[in-house]
Amino acid sequence: MISEQNIASLIGGNVTDTDGHKIGTVGQIYVDPDTGRPNWATVVTGLFGTSESFVPLDRADATADGELRVPYSKDEVKDAPRVDTDTDLTDAEEDQLYEYYQVSSAPADDADTFSGGGIGREDAGAYASASDGYDTSGPTTDDAMTRSEEQLRVGTERVETGRARLRKYVVTEHETVTVPVTREEVRLEREPITDANADDALTGPDISEEEHEVVLTKERPVIDKETVPVERVRLDTEAVTDTETVDADVRKERIELDDDARPMDR
């Protein structure tokens, strides 16, 4: 329900239909000068807000978020009879609007209900002074002003910076290894005849021809290959902490005293 207490908060607010679709914004609110009860509102529509139409408030509601909800569609409001919003409503204009919206007309003793004109943005502060304090830069407030500011909330997110992979491939290297080898060589050994070898020396004919043969041997390098495991290799990661500086613009409200008081003449 629309009451004189919430008129100021509705000026400039959105006007919506029963489904919540926006119709326009509240331009002015017309009240009964005797009772202070709001009866009509003007709705600013059009691409550039150049059109203003009247809508009755008898079945309108103010929502919790400050919207004016009316039981009419956008087309119904836009097609309402055009009435000059800069002057008072005449009886003929009022009757025309009542007929268009198919609502009952005002009682006979309320014929001059709208002679006081409408309450617009420039009048809202004065009208609201009878109720709560009014902040001319915002909605109805108490006698204090709230100062707000934006604060930076900096966090981190993990992003991919690159990839590392293990790849095994074969290379051929030439190696030189020194290997000790042995070989046999012939060496003549002469020994005199003694009692120990006399029997061997006198065995056989006195004079004869003989041959003795010795097989000589030597070692040579032999190359063989075998595959053996030498190590295990794997990929691992470690976290390294760095610091980075970020900057951004934030908005902050400032409050200052604008004192128009002048020293009194003595």
C-alpha cells in the first residue's frame, strides 16, 4: 500500500507490472492536499524519458526494494490519455483517466484533490522532512551519513605456465678401455750337468739329431656388451614462493562539511 510515509523513497524509483517487468520510473506523485493520501503517480517512459503518463495508486503497492508495482501493463500505461504534468489536474482530465483505467472516480467532496499539483524530485526532500531524515544524495536515512569505500580483495588462482616431460633416446659414444694382456716368449735356459740331472743327460744315444717344439700363447682383448640399469629418473615439482605487486583503482567516499552559516552582525 502507498502511504505518505514512503512517497519520498518512490520518487525516481522503478515502476513495474505485476510480473516485475519494468514500465518506467516515477516522475511525480499527486496527493490529496487535505488527507495527504497519494492518489496518482506519473510514469516516465520512452527511449529518452520524454513521455510521462498518469497511473492510479488505489491498487498499487510499494515493494521492499523501493519499486512501485501497479496492476497495469506497460502498453496500458503508455497509452493512457496525455495530460500536462506541469499543471494541476482538471476535473475533466481526472474523469478521463478514471474512465480509461476503469476505476471508480473520486467522491464529490474530493473534486479539488489535485489542485496542489504533484510531488517530484525537487519536492521530495521537503515532503519527507515530516517523517525520517532525508539524504538529498540518496534514500531516506536517519540523521547520520554512511561513508562507504571499495576495498581490494586479492587472492590467487592457479594457471598453467608450461609443461615438462621426460624423453629417453639412444646415443652412441666411443669408449677406450686399457686391458692388460699377456703373451709367451721363448727363452733359452742352460744348466750345467750335475748329479741331479746326470741320469737325464746320459739317457739316449751318444750322438743324435732331435727337435723340441714349444707352443707359444698370448692373451687378446675380447669385447662383449651387456645392458645394466644405472639409475631411475622421474619428474617432480616443488612450490617456490615469490611476491608480486598488484594495483587497481578503488572508489572511496569522502564526507566534508559545507557550512553556509555567516557570522551575525552585532
